Amino acid sequence: MVEWVEALPHNTMKAVPESKREKKRGKSMRRVVYIIIFLAGVIGLLLTIKTNFNKIKRVNEIKGVAASQTPLQTENVSIYFAIKQRMELRQEIRIVEKSNTIAGKIKRIIDEMKKGPLDPQLNRTIPADIEIMDIFLSCDRVFINLGTHNLEEIFISLSQERIFINSIVFSILKNIGYTYDSVRILINGKETEGVHIYLGRDYKISDFESEEESL
């Protein structure tokens, strides 16, 4: 008796494992694609950051060059010093950085006075270590508050104290126009007697005009 056996297709037994390999291969390929996309995104982000950083750096460099090329605005001021052996004042012209405020201009004037004269025939009138504590304006008066604890050493004589006041009044009022016509000097925030002269009153140019050198 002959038994018939149905022949199975040749590749039937291999179909299942082949399908599993294809799935694994597909998952691996997708994983690789995801990694590539992620890396590409990271690289793109880094390139964008670098580009923006370079742009910002370049803009700052341009601004820095522009700022360095902007000319400094200056102005001339007259600073008054004492003529040696005489009770008179003589002016020296100084070039200072221009200030946007009157108080700022006055501070620059006092700073120049503290530096002393360039002309060897002149004497300084205020000590180099005196401190500018405050400057404020009220109506037609300028208040300047100076800090020092050595008035007796500064004002050894009446003439020294007088020339101290005189030079400050001239140096300030001759440079700020006609809006203000008097200066009041405070020492350590107070109106003080000084050593020989009362400092805490309003002083005007007219109080000392005879002491300016006739040029």
C-alpha cells in the first residue's frame, strides 16, 4: 500500500526565522536613524550657538571700535593760582573733559586746583589731599563742601586763608557764567569760622576783584 505524503514547499520552515531577522534588522536600522537624527540636531544646535556667539562678539568689537574712535569732548577752564610773593591771582588755562552738569564741571575745576600750577612762578592755593565731599546749587549760590581736619596747618596766615577763598571763588564763578554769583564754602559739612576768616558766608568775585592780576 502506497501512502501519499503531501510535499511541503521548500521554504516553509525558513519563513518564520527569516521574518524575525527582518524585524530585528528593521529595529536596528531605525535605532541608527534616530541616533543620526539626534546627533545631527546636536551638531546643528552647537553650530547655531557658535554662529550667534560670533555675531555677538563681532557686534561688541564694532561697538568697541566705534567708542574708541569717538572723540572725547573737552572744554577749557580757567584755574586761578597765587602769584609767588604777591597777594594776587593769575589764571592758567586747563583742558578738561566736558561735563553734562554744572556740579560735575565744578568738581573738575577743584580737581585741577588740587593738582597745582604748571607755572613755577605760581603757588597752589588748596592742598592736594583736600577732599571734595559734596557740591550742590541753590538759587544763585554754589555750595562746596570740603573735607579736611587740618585747617590750622592749611591757614598758617591770614593771607593764605584769604587766597584760599579767593582762588576757589574765582575758579568757580569765572567758569560757570552768570547764573550763579556767589560761593559758600563748607568744611566737613558745616559752616565754620576758619582760622582767621569766617568761611561760612557767601563770597562773590566783587569781594576780591582787586586781587586779580591785571593782564
